[in-house]
Amino acid sequence: MNFTKNNNSKSNGKIPYQNFIDGSILTRDWFIDQFPFILFLTFIAIIYIGNRYHAEKIVRKTAKLQIEIKELRAESITSASKLMYISKQSEVARLVKSKGLELKEAVKPPYKLVVTDNE
């Protein structure tokens, strides 16, 4: 009798992973009681995964924009230095002469007009 009792206990107490494989775990009372909580955990896990992908997308976009900022900053510095070079008086005079605009450089320095109200 002892032999049959051990045999019956083995057949009733399946190995836990066999319960997943044959699907009998889905019919257990504790699983049915915990099913809403399992759905909630699944929903939270899906939101967590989606949030992670979204955060990684933002990080990639930020890195791309940082590179673009560096390139634009270098371009801005280059443009500013070209503008400063072109706006020098000697360079302006050379460009006017090469374009043939017939403009003359002022020989006298500019002077300030002061208007006073004497009524």
C-alpha cells in the first residue's frame, strides 16, 4: 500500500514546468484568482518596454542634434571670420576697385554736426 500511495502522489504532483507545457496551470484556482494581477503586471511590463524604446529614441535624437550643433557652430565661426575679413577697410577698397564701382575713399575724417535750439 505504501508503494501505491507514493505512485499516486507523484502523478498528482507534476513537475512545475510540466504544468506550463501541458496547460494545466491555467485551470488552477490560484491562477484564476491572480489573473487580473497577472494582466496588470503584463500591462506595466509593456508600458515599461515602450517607455524604454521612447527614451532610447530621444537619446539618439539628442546625440544627433548635438553633432549638428557642433557643425553649425563651426560654420558660424567660419562665416563670422570671413565677414570680418571682408569688412576690413583695405579689403573693401580692394573689392571696390576690382568691381570698377568708381567710388573714392574719403580723405577727410567725418565730423559731427551739433544742432542747438536757440529760441
